[in-house]
Amino acid sequence: MLLITIQNKIYEVNGVKIMLDFDLAELYEVETRVLNQAIKRNIESFPEDFMFRLTKEEWENMLSQSVITSSSSQIVMMNLPKNRTGKYLPYAFTEHGVTMLASVLKSSKARKMNIAIVRAFIALRKTLLNIENFQSHLQELETRYDKQFEDIFEAIQFLITDNEIVENKSERVKIGYKK
């Protein structure tokens, strides 16, 4: 499966990267109900920092922002399951929760998909680190060159004001002896 396809199913809620139960069920090629039953049978493997149920506000916020633009300028929409109602809010899985799913879903398809999902999270983290490094480097360049440009602007300003003083002197009526 393409890394981009998996990365498009990684969302951010309250600053945490997550994947939703119905997206994971689709990737693992099982029904969401079956995925959730397997999780409930092994709930002790999923503490709150691995998995949590979205609040109504978080879910509505995700729905209101479900159309996003990807880097290739294509419109990506969240694939909502047709039977998902407001009564049953989706489970959200952090990277660690997704990794824990491998121990719950024991099929070879689940293990292969877990590897692909973990790689997608790693690639996303590397991309974010590269962006942060780029931003800090850019900030460094701005700081360094702002001082140089400030000096240049001061020199230009001095030349402009010095030129204005000379012009003002030439416009004055000369006093003194005339020959």
C-alpha cells in the first residue's frame, strides 16, 4: 500500500497524531465492528495514551475540516463509514496504539499492514523534523542577514539625509560681499 494513502489517514487531534478505527479497519480489511470487538477483548493492552474515544466536539471539528488539500493539490476527503452515527464516536489510536493492534489482530495481513503504518508514522516524523530544521535554519539566516541589511539601510539613509542637507544649503540665499 502506498505510504501516502496511509499518511492521508493520519490526523491530528489536540496535538497528537492519530488514526481512526474505521480507517484502520479498512486498511486491515476487517469490519470496524470486528476491530473494535478485538480491542474490547484486550482492552488492558490499550491505555489512554494508546487509544481513546473522540469527544463529540473533537469529532465534529474533524468533520468540519474533513476536506483538506494534500501536497499534490488534490482534494482528499475523509472516508466516513455510512453507518457511523453520532451515538458511536470513533476510537482514535496513537502510533503506540496502532503498534499494539498487531498483538490483537494476529493475521499476517494485520502484521504487514502494521509495518506499513509504523513506517508511515516514521516518515511523517522525519518530514516534521526536516521542516523544523529548515525553519530554524531560516530563522538563523534571517537573524544574521537582518543585521547586515540594517547596516546597509542605515548607510543609505545617511546618504539620503546628507544629500538633503547639501541641497538645502545650495537653496539658501548667500550673504556677504558680492563682487
